[in-house]
Amino acid sequence: MTELTGLLGLASVFLITLICFRRQQEIYGVLVVACIARTVSVLFHQYVTPLPDGIGDAYGFEAMAWDYLIHGPYTGSDPVPGQKILGSCAYTGLVRSQCSLWFHYPGPNSDFYPWLMSLVYLITGRSFLLLQSISVFVGVLSVYATWLLGSEIWGQRAGRRAAWVMALFPTVVMYSALPLREVYLVCLLMFGLVWVARWVRQGRVKHAIWAFLLFGIGIFFHGSIFLVALAFLMVIASKISWQGARSFLQGRLRLTALAGLLVIAGGIAFWG
């Protein structure tokens, strides 16, 4: 039954790719090939031999996702052998009614991804193959984001070439076929950079907001993306500072530049 759920998930991802991107003729073929390559890798992992990196963290995250659903995570301070597999209620003293899903929301750390996948298990039941199919779709979205980013910077022809590399690069294909948080991180990073590129070209505030929103979501999967958001914030601060200094020297300091500097300075002081 669980294997059937996973196979249906793979089929659904393929159909969604065919339907949702059929109007994107410039990139449609690349996305279909990307989906097929990742699907083949999933089936190879399941029925032939495990992919590299497909045993350690992949199985560990899947086991934690199931454990989140059944028991909730271990929240004690002392290490307990086997706690990630056996559950936590017995170790923390929590009764079963207190060991609920939302009660144990882990926040932005390495446990967020298995907690998120436990929500999938809440609906579908346990299926490693299903988690793989979700990664496949997120990987296809990363290819699409690569095309958008390349098109914004170099034009559609170069964007399509970049998408082909993303679609068929072996390491990228492998990680898109496994239930790992890296594929989600890359997808959010690429879409965030798309909005950064649009902000650079057009300078609209809404583009910066979208970029920070995507980077903020990415932090829940891996904290390293905070450095990207911080770098983008510094670029914005530099631009506003330059505009403010130029306006001040010309005797007409803009209210928007002054307000932007105050907001950024307050943000840096808060996070510092």
C-alpha cells in the first residue's frame, strides 16, 4: 500500500509537470526531461541499488518524520540511544495526549524538514517513495527557477542553457531524488535570487520583499541562507546610503531614503 502511494505520487508529479508548464514552451522540454531524469533516479534507488547519500541522512530524515507523527521528537537535554527511532514520550515523561504534532513544532532548525514531512504522513501514511516524489517536484521547480534567473540576467537563450545544466547535472539529479532538505533549500534560494535580479533591474520594493520572504522560509531548512539574506540587505543599505548621501549633498534629502536607512539600521541593531 505504501509503495502504491509513492508510485501514485511520482505519476502525479509527472502529470503536474506536463499540465502546469505546458504554456512555457521555451522551457517545457527541459522541465519534462528534468522530471524524467529524477523519476528514473528514484526508481533506480528503490529497485536497483541505493544512490550515494541515499542511505544515511535520507533514511534518517524519513525515520524522524515518522517518529514525529507517532511520538513527537525527543525534547530532553540528555542523549538517549535510539530516541530518533523509538520516539520521545517515554523519555520526556509526557503523556501521549501531550505528545501531539503541533506541540512539538521544532522551529527553524534541522528538525523542521522531518516535521514538515510528518504532516505529509499525517494525510497519506508512511511512504519513503512519496517523500522522494515530492523532492522530484521541488527539483523540477529549481530547474524552472534557474531558467527564470538566467533569463533575467543574460536572456532566455542563456537561461535555457543554464536550465539544461540544472536539469541533468548528476549531483543535482541525485539530491532531487532523495528526501533531503538540500533540494528545498536550493529551490528557495534560486527563486529568491530571481527576485533579487528583478530588484536590481527595476528597483521595486515588492521584489526585495519577495526575495526576503523566500530567504526567510529557506532559513527554516538551513540557517546558512541567512548569509545570503544578510548580503542582500547590505546591498540595499549601500544603495539607500548612496542615494541619501547624494541627496544630502545636493540639499534635498529624500524622505524615503531617510526612512529606509532608519529601518535598516534598526534591523541591524536588533539582529546584532
